[in-house]
Amino acid sequence: MVKATAIVPAAGSGSRMGTGVKKQYLILEGIPVLGHVLKVLEKSTVIKSVVVIVGSGEEGYCRVAVVEKLGLKKVIAIVPGGKERQDSVYNGLLALSPDTGLVVIHDGARPFLDSKCLQAVVEAAGVYGAATCATPVKDTVKFADGEDFVSRTLPRERLWLVQTPQAFRYDIIFGAHRRARDDKYTATDDAGLVEYLGLPVKIVPGAYSNIKITTPEDLIVASVMIKKNGV
């Protein structure tokens, strides 16, 4: 079975949460949000090791409050992040050996990581070199002009909402980050950097439950999901 190293960016400030504690450390049904992510990776048969990226100066806290508290054995490094998410992921890539095979990147604020999707995206990356989980768009999507009038309706059947996990061959994603740094190019996700290289990214169906914790309302919804469904 193909196995990958996971990089978990969790260095965001969480300003939209409006709390004194960063969202990745907020307690969700007894466990930090980040802990939920790391527990899934710990149990996964396709993940061999994990690198966690946190805010500069938080390395010790993360190790004690999350990794050691939950008895996680796959976390091999906790590294400081950069100014932006893209910089943080690059720091995580630098912590890996150049002969690393496959890399999974998953947001530390997405606690409902689906193990089947994780395996599927790793397998797809092994075949195609780059893959991302995504869900089909449910609503009709309009494209607006510069004055907020509808310009056209986009074909819903070809639109996807991109999530993490995303998986890549190490040489592809590291090369994509290096090219982006050289060109001062910024993308909203790592798959976008691979697209910038002109390389294909395979879409793997994700789960609608794979929400990202961004606002206080998201935390409430996540708590209800755990209590109701045990996800």
C-alpha cells in the first residue's frame, strides 16, 4: 500500500473566530480542533508520518497540549509557520527529506477528515501526481460583472468546492512552491500552485461534512455533528 507523509498547516491567527485562543486549539467536545485532525492521521493506514506547522513560538505548547496529551506517535516534527499559509506549507516541505514520495496537505482547522477520502486522494496522487478532494456545487452559481450584475451562469455540473486533503508527489509540490516563490505568485490552495505549473490535478469526491472551523458558528455546528453522528 502506498503511504504518504502528512503536512498539517495550523499556524493561522483565527481572527474571524473572535476568541483569545486560536481556532486550532479551541476545545471541540473535549479535544482541540487540531487534535481531531491528528487523531485521524494517526489511525490512517496510508499515513506514515506527520509534520505539524504552528505559529512561531507555539511549538512547545502544541507538543504538550496536543501531541503528547493525545499520545500521538506519527508526529515527527512541529515547525514554525510563515507569514501566509503558503509560506507555512513551504516550511513544512523543507522539513521533509528530498526523497519523500507522496505528501498529503490537510488544514488543521478541518477536524472531520474522512479516512476514505484520505486514502482515495493519496492513491490518486500516486497515479496522477496531484489530487484534491472536492464536493460538487449544489447551488446555482452566477458570475458577476464589475458592477455586481449577473454576467453569466456557470455550468453547475462542472463546478466543485475544493477542500483538503490534497496530495502530491513531493517533487511536484516542492517544485510548485519554489516556482511560486520565484515568481511571487500566490494561490489560495496548494493545488492552485500545481495548476500554475501547467500540471493536471485529479479531483477526488470529498465529503460535505468536511467543514472548516472559521467562525464561532462553525464550532457550534461541529459540536452538534459530533454529538449527533459521532463523526
